[in-house]
Amino acid sequence: MEGKTELDFLEQILPLVKKPARYAGGEWNAVRKDWETVEYRVAFAFPDVYEVGMSHLGLQILYDIVNRRSDTLMERVFAPWTDMEEKMREGGLPLFALESRRPLLDFDMVAFTLQYEMSFSNVLNMLDLAGIPRDSGRRTDGFPLIVAGGPCAYNPEPLADFIDVFVIGEGEEAIGELLDVLIKLKRQNVSRQELLFESARLPGVYVPSLYRVFYHEGGRFSRIVPSLDGVPERITKRVVRNLDSAPFPERPIVPSTEVVHDRIMLEVFRGCTRGCRFCQAGILYRPVRERKPETVLKQAAGLVQSTGYEEISLTSLSTSDYSQVRKVVKSLLDKHACQGLGVSLPSLRADNFSVELAKEVQRVRRSSLTFAPEAGTQRLRDVINKGVKDEDLIEATGAAFREGWKAVKLYFMIGLPTETDEDLDGIVRLARAVLTLGRKAGVPRGRLRVTISASSFVPKAHTAFQWEPQTPLAELQRKQDYLSERLKEKGIVFNYHDAGLSFLEAAFARGDRRLGAVLARAVDLGCRFDGWSEHFQLDRWLEAFRLTGLDPEDYANHRYAYDEPLPWGHIDTGVSRQYLVREHQLAMAGLVTGDCRTESCPGCGVCTTLEVEPVFAGGD
Amino acid sequence: MMYEKVGPARFISHLDLLRTFGRAARRAGLPLAFTQGFNPHPKITFAAPLAVGISGEAEFADLELTEKIPAPFVARALSDALPEGLRVLEVRQLKGAGPALMAMVRSASYRVEAKTCGPVTAGELKDALGSFLSRQEILVERKNNEGKKVLYDLRPGIFVMSGRLDNDIIKIEAELKTGSSGNVRIEEVLEAFLKSSRLPVQGGYALFRNNLYTVAGKEKKMLWQT
């Protein structure tokens, strides 16, 4: 392209859309392989805009694995923003991958990652834009295989009509095995049906078209069974045994335009031992596997050199829990601070926050401080098994203010099981207490800021709260108003999400296969980018439900009995049902369960079922 | 430093360009000087911001290092660490602080390629350009700092403008006032021209900035020659 004055259609529309860098490609470390030298071509599809998708570590990991192989290539595609979509539709330009600019139709596989339910509409819209039939049954031999993975694949049913192959769990090893099989079959030129059947025999692979779903007469889900011999009844998630030896992208792509997480993301461990009862990631990514500090430091040094980033984020579900966090942060800064490198830690816990650690982190750049107490009273925090105490939070924020931080963020959830207005009052009390601490520490009034963020609880599949109904929409809105009225104070900023969005998220998070029809309707009605407040329209979704003859409340607000079949019951996280039932009962009794890092094994079953063990890097 | 910003890199915004050079320098192991403060950024100043989407064929920037390193080495190392479409063409070491590049720029030359969607003859193009340039003033709407619409006369800022036809592509060359003492953007000129001439042109056009000029004494000079 360089120096060429080609005025093809894409070149003509790029100057006319917002942030054309989203579609331009050519970033540092992007891999543009010779199309003809490989046997199998994969497009990694992220169903959101470029800046969000490029912040996703999983993309970088899989991109590296597939492009390292000599027989395969992977390119990237993101959901075009609405202005670009309009231009593409006007000019009949099909959805294309960034590296080769080839249409998705040219690829053997299009692999979507499902990070949040509200991106499902974009999955369908991207298929539409690519000229690929939405329904898997209508895709004949020549069409790319549509694959999906990521956390939302753990309840795959709402997308079952549209996806050929789901990969459940961690993809590092599964992708290679799947590619090996697909390449072999491509050489043999087998039918699509045979290809699907062979894929379904791989561990961790779910091919929804090979299963039949039954419903009770009243309409509720009854059971799901394989329709062919040799197709597994249950699909168990894939898990990487050891993170130190797992494939790791040494040369991740560095976007040329600012993205959401515009920094090195170095995963220090996977999984979480805390056992918060609302948290789906806490179940899906079990068991905990820490990287050795030597590995982290070596990888960090390589990444600083290969990316040139000015900041490194040590990522995980709860980085302050990492056994060697202090040692690693200090070593990183001792070595790289002179190059202008800053270190950031997402999601700190108030109960093991240390001022020394926070001070280390701000040696180069001061990042904001965020804590997630999740609930306003000790009673409710015990129900959700979030061990943090009021005193922890007071101590942590007090120390932060004294060390010079002027703003802290506190994340809460509303609508949690058993919540009353007293728990909401607890949020208000905590917010004010933290504000007072800031004033006492002498933070100037104009600069002191306590941000309270309240999201609405969404019961998720595979968690201890999977049987719980979501609080009705109107009640969620009342709770938001309740807090809003009481948090009107100088220095306090109150943020909350659209409760309607959480309501829909809840419907899809525990949805069954029938929701596919709703999704298709909604996309036809214009739904896309539902995670973006400027695009989300509850009315259109409700209309889609109405036209399909389904009620979102039957999904979002339904309380499942323990013995009721669950639409995601055939997907196995390795965590036992008995453990989840016990956790749910303990929650209702307000009793906590210990951390398996420091206390006895609570017996979730993941280690025995998956034949893995937690890996700890040794404590300080 | 003189560099090229073409291909996919022409969509890198001004702010992102600063970040991109900072990261490239770190990849190249060059000891860039950083500003002080909680969010240090590399000490790079660009001669004249280039709008997103325009290819820059000879762009200029000053960058400050903390150590003395031979200029050709800096050029090569930095070039090798830049993403597709960005390339360092030459680096020269400044003798002393000197005037800021930004204050020196007076004009810039551009090349435009626009695809026609109907028949145009060379004569029609010539006439259209002639009548456009013969206008006393060419008023366009701009927004001032308060967001209010104000009229701005482009004509004094259009120093040179010519054009020719290459099959179905109209090629225009122009030299426009650029810099802190006044700025005329090529997109404004082109839009005003296409609007008044009613030439049949479709969609976007390819825009190139091929040089930046300053004035030394009474003489116009390439920024690089001073």
C-alpha cells in the first residue's frame, strides 16, 4: 500500500469515518502472513469496537499461537462502528480482516470471543456484514466455520443456532488440537457435517447442532441430549496446567491509536481463590495458577523491549493476592523505572492493600485507586463471601489519602440476594466515611473525589447464585434512585449503569436456546453495540421478545429450584453442583467460606475433576 | 528529524503520533528525554500538525535525547522500530536550541487525487481552477474557540494552486499558508473548490502533504534547508 495512490472503495471511505485507525491495520507487531503459504486461515473476531477488542489479552495469546504455526494464519476483525457500518452497507463492502483486507468469506474459520452477553447482537451483525448466513444450518460447505469461546461460551445456548463450534475453557491448547483436526479434514475434503462431528469428539468442544433440546409443556427447559452416538453428553472445560510453560505472546500487537487498556498486560496468575459467590470468573478460571516471579520478570523485560509501552499492568482477577506481588513490583521498577516505565495493579483488595506497595506503584506514574467492597454492610458481604471488612476499607483509603492520592473509586453491586435498604444505607455510610478520611488527611476540597459505582447484580450460570432471580427491573431502579438521593454531596460522584441493560444481561446469562430467535429479531430491529449506552434501547429488545412470544422476566427473574434442569447443565466447569448448592445455602445463612489459598480446601471439586492442582509461587 | 507518514500510519492522530514515537524510541533503545510530572511524555515537537488521513511525505519534528548519539544511527534505529507507514528519512543534530520548528513554518505544499464520477475535460478543470483563483475572497465557515460559526477568507492563504487530469483522476497541487500565524487546510480549499466548480467527484480523496516551507530573509526555503 505504501506510496500507492490506490483509490479503492475502502480508501475512499476511511477518511469519512470516525477514528479510521480502527480499520487501517499495520500496527507494530501485527503479523501479515503470506496467504498462499498456509493451509488454514482463521479470522479472530471480537464483537465490539477496535479499542475494546485490542485490550483483550486472549486475542494476543491466540494470535501468537496461530501465527507461530507454519501451516496457519490468524488475522483480526472487530465490529465496525455504526458510521463505518453505514458506509460499508452503502457501498456493498463486506466485512474484512485488518491484515490482508480480505473478506471474512475467504477464511476457513471465523472465531468469535464472547466476553459479555451484550455483545451477542454484534456477533450476528458481523455475520450479516460478512455475508455469512446467521443460522449454522444454512451454512453450506464453502462457508467459514464459525467458532466461539470465552466466558459467555459457558452458557452457549442463546447463541446455539448461530455458532458451529464452541470451545469451552482456556484456548491455549484446545485451539491447536482443533486446528490439527480441521486441517486434516480440509485435506480430505470432507463434508461440513463430518467436520462438525469430528470436532465434537475433541475435549472441550461443543457442537450445538448435534444436540436436541426438550422443553416442558409449561415452556421451561427440560433437557438437552446428543442426537448422535459418539457426541459427549457433557462438555468439560479445558484448562492449562501450568502458566509458566503455557504459550505466551512475546511480541503483542501495539495499537497505533489509544485503546482502552493501552499498556502491557502481563498475567501474573489465572483463577482466584476468594470464592465470591456472585463471581462467574471465580468459578470459570479455577484453579489458581500463579506464574513464578522469575517468569514474570523475564516476560516483562521482553515485553518492554518488544512493545515500547510506558506502562505495565500486572493482571489477574485479584492481583494483590499474588504471592510475590511486592517482590515483582519492586524488581520491575528497580529495573525499568529509568526507562520511564510505570506499573499498575488493577483490582486491589482493601484487606491486603499495602501502602508500601501502592507507593512503589506510583514511583513513575500515579494511577487511580479502586477498591471493590461490593456491598455496604458486613452482613451482605458475608452473604456474597466477600471477606473485606469496613475497617479494611477505612484503613486502606485512609492510608492512600495520607500518601497523596486525591481520588478513590469504590465499586458496589445492588440487587444482591437478601439485600435491603439497610445495605444501601451502608454504601452511603461508607462513602461518607471515606470522604471524611480524605478531608482529615488534608486533601484539598476541590480535588478530593470519592467515586461510588453501583452495578446491578446479574445472576450468572455456574455460580452459587445461579438459582437466584434478578431483582425486578423497577426495584433496581428504585434502589438506584434511593442511592442517588443520598449520595448528593460535594466530593462524592455516584455512577450507575442502566438497569435495563442488566435486566437483559440477566435474561441472556441464564437463557436457553429459544433466545436465539429473540436475538435475531433484535438485530433485525437494529440492536447492536448494546454495551454502549448511546446505542442500547431496551424498547427494541422488549419488542423482539414480544414478537418471539417470550418474556425476558421468565429468564431474568426466575428462581430455579435446586433440582430443576439448567439450560447450561451440560457444560461442566469442573466445580461440582453439590459445592454450589452448599455455597448457596451458606450464603442464605450468612456464613462465609474460607479462601483455599490460606485455609482448608472448601471442596469445590475442580482439582479432582480436571486433574489439576493450584499453583502458588511461594509467599513473601 | 524528517519522516514519512503514509499508508495505514496516515490515520494516526497527532496525539497518538507522539505516543507512537515515544514507544518506538523505547523499542529502539534510544534515550529519549521526558517531560517532568506524573504523566511524563517524550520531548518531541512537531513542525505542523497533519490532519488524520493525509499522507505526509516529508514531515518534520524535533526530538530531544539525553545522550549524544550519531544522527544516522538515530534515524536507522528509530525507523526500524516504527509501525507500517512511518519511516524516518533523515535526522540532523541541532546546533544549540535554535528556533522552534513550529514557529518557522510558513507554508505547506499538497497534492490531491480525486476520482471523477462523470466526464471532465482538461479544459473544464483549467477553467474551474482559473475562476476559483480569480475570486477576491473565498469565504468558508469555521468555528471559533467558543464554538460559534465565523466566516474565514481562504483566498490570501492559497499561494499556488494548479491541476491536471490523469484519466479519471483529477490531480491538484497547492501551496497553502501553514503555521502559527495562520493556517489554511487543504480539505477546506478542496471542498470550496469542488463546491463552486461542480466538478463530478465522488467519495473521499487521497491527500498528500509533500513539503513544509519557511521564510529565511525574503526567500522561501524548505524547512530542512535552514
